[in-house]
Amino acid sequence: MIIQGTINEVGSTIRRENDRAKRRAVEAEIRSAAAVMASQATLNASGASAAEISAAIESNVTLLSSFYEDRK
């Protein structure tokens, strides 16, 4: 979910890159960073609530998007 959200947020910026290899490299970076973020999630024994999961996804998408957003 973090990956898809981030790619949706910065997709127009990624698509402006003409070099296919560079576009794929950025997507790979996003996937890698999202996997690290997901692996660092701390859950208690009863699990996270839907609100906690949504908040975590949203904050991680915002963070990753800030690295790749188009800065005019």
C-alpha cells in the first residue's frame, strides 16, 4: 500500500523522465524504501487498529513522496 500510494503521488514526476532505466530505478528505490518502512512497523500482541494502519501508511506515503515530488 505504501508503494502504490507513493507511486500514485509522484507518478507524473516519474513519467516525465525519458530514460526508462531511470524510471525503473526510481520505482525500485520506492519499493525498497517502502519495504524497509514496513519491516520497521511495531505491532502489539493484539495487532494494530485500522486507524493505526491507515495513519502509518499515510505518513510513510507522505514521507516518501516528499523525496520524489516535483519541485517547481
